[in-house]
Amino acid sequence: MESTGVQERMLNTSEHIPSWQIHPSTSINNAGLLDLSTVCPMQGAISLYIDRSPNFFKLYELFDPGGEVWIAERGGNLDGCLGVIHDSVVLGGERLKAAYFRDFKISPQLRGGTLAVRLVRAAIQCEEARGTNCALVSILDGNEKSLVFTSGRAGIPRAISLGRVRYYSIPPLWRRRIPRGIAVKPWDDSLWPEVRSFLPRAWARYAFAPADPCVLFQTIKSLPGLLPSDILTAWRGDRLCGILASWDHESSMRYVVTNLTKRLRVLCNAARLFGRILPITASPRMGHPLRYRFVLLALVENEDEDIMRAMLARLHNDMIGGPWSHFSLCLHERDGLNRALNGLAISSVASNVFLFPNREDNTRWSSLSGKLIYPGAATYL
């Protein structure tokens, strides 16, 4: 490991180049953050960037009014950002304050330098000073460069691995069968008594479950554009056994397609051709938003795979012929509910979840080994 002196020299910019000003953003930085998003697309079979116009901060305001976006400015340019949202979670019966890092973007010409380290360090030090117990970050598989942040260098605490989560993409193609003996119904406000009892039971098997499950459910229920029919409840007789909520966040955030692989371009053109006579799912188009539904909440009791299959089948069937290309769902790799996706998911990507502990509060984390982690706020934005 390099000495502290070497690390500090690495983090010093040249005397002839002004240092970055790293600080929380305000509404005056809205245009700069929107511009930075367009030059930082996510690369893959479908390359795309996140369009948050007209208000970059809207999702933060919806999920955590106390959230913030750290920015790095130099010479009038906004060169990087790192978002933070907060949640109260439960670990081993204890209530903790967790921070979730999101929207980590560095201007392409500055990648590989020290700016990313500076942003992460500033955000972590601020959360430690606030008494936040831990910060969590999700790093996509294959992004080895980002793992440098987890190794305990340059004033950043060594991170603890919490395993991987997997993001599934499921296109609505043909009608799916709902398992026998299960009824799936849309939300109705008369269900509140059952829901208040169900949520703590369903979250009991997870570490980092929300400390205020009914408050989180109400937040999801109140999201702009989310309809009662977007919240599904699954029943065995008179017992509530599952809840699934999905959201089309087009009014707050859009994924704009910047490039498609040649093979995918051919498939999409064929899908649009056959879509004139068959109810085939909407396909990605260059320069257009990729419209889809994101599953914000998928809870069942006791890893009941049939309940999960029933809710996913109902969501899938309701989306056939609609304007969406797919729906997306995130589960921890050790969650037995992954088996319910067999035969449904057309693709998936894995992401590694790391926890940065508050250095003043570093004893409780050994109990996390092997625990099933609820993805939670790591997936909302």
C-alpha cells in the first residue's frame, strides 16, 4: 500500500491549474447537471443517458428532501457530480441512518484522474460529520476502476462487500399464467389495515429493511403518475401474501437511447415491422426515450415463489400492447425469489454493493456476513 504522503501528492493538482471547488449543488447548477448527464451515457448493448429535465433534483425531492448532489466546479465548468439520498434502516433490531450514493458522473476527459476520489471523499466525510452510520454504493460488474474507492485509500474508509444485486429486464411478450389458488388485485385504500400488518412481516428477513415501512409505502403510493392499478396485491384466500408496485417515471426521468449494437438494431427494426400486426412490445429507438416500468417494491412472505410469479405475471400481462419496452426488477443475489424470474427475464446485469462504515462507529458490521440485503434506496434513482 502507498504511504499517506504519496497518496496526498497524487491528490494534489498542479500549481498552475486551479483546484476544483467541491460542494453541494443548488438550483443554480440545474442546467450544468443536465448537460453533464448527456455526455455521460451508460454503455452497453443499448447505450443511453439519463434525462432529468427540466428539474435534475426532482427525484431527490420525491424520495429524500434532505438529499443532495455534490458537484466539482473549476473554471466555470461543472466536471463531476455525486448524489446522496438518506434512509432510516434496521439492522439487528437497531435503527440506523444510511446514505446511498447515486448519480456518480465524471466528465469523460477527466476520467482516470483524482476528481472521482475527491468527490467520494468529500461526501463520505460530510456524512461522517453528520453522524450517518454508513454509506452504500452500487458498482456494476466489470467496472474494475471504480473498485479503487473500496480499498481504504486516500482518506476513504475501507468498504465492506454486501454481495451483489441483479437487475432483470422483462419484456411483455405473451400472456403468462397466474398460479392456481392465488388472486392478484389492484390497490384499494380499504387494504391499509392488512398492509400495515404485512409490511413488517415481509421485510423481517432482510438486513437494511426500511425502519418506517408504512412511510416508505406511502411515499411510493404518492409518486407522480403512479396509479392505484400500478400497485398489485396477492392473496391466498383472505390473507395478504405479496405486494408489488411498479412506476413509469417518464415525468421525472427518461433514459434516452444514444446507440444500439448492430444486431439489436436489426431486431428492433423487425419488432417494429411485426408490431403493426401483433401486440409486440415497444422497441428501443435511437434518440428516443426507452420507456419502461421499474418495480420499486416486490415483497412476499417466506420467499413464496408462487406469489412472486403471480404478481410478475399480472404486471407482465397488464403491460402487453402498451408503450413500454420492458419492466425492470432488482433482487439481491442470495434472495430465493430470483428463482421466480426463471423463464421471464430476457437479460440481467449484476452490481456489487459496498458499505462504507462511519469510522467512529465501526463495530456492528461484522454481523452482516452472509445476510440477505434489501436493495432499498440503492435502486430508486
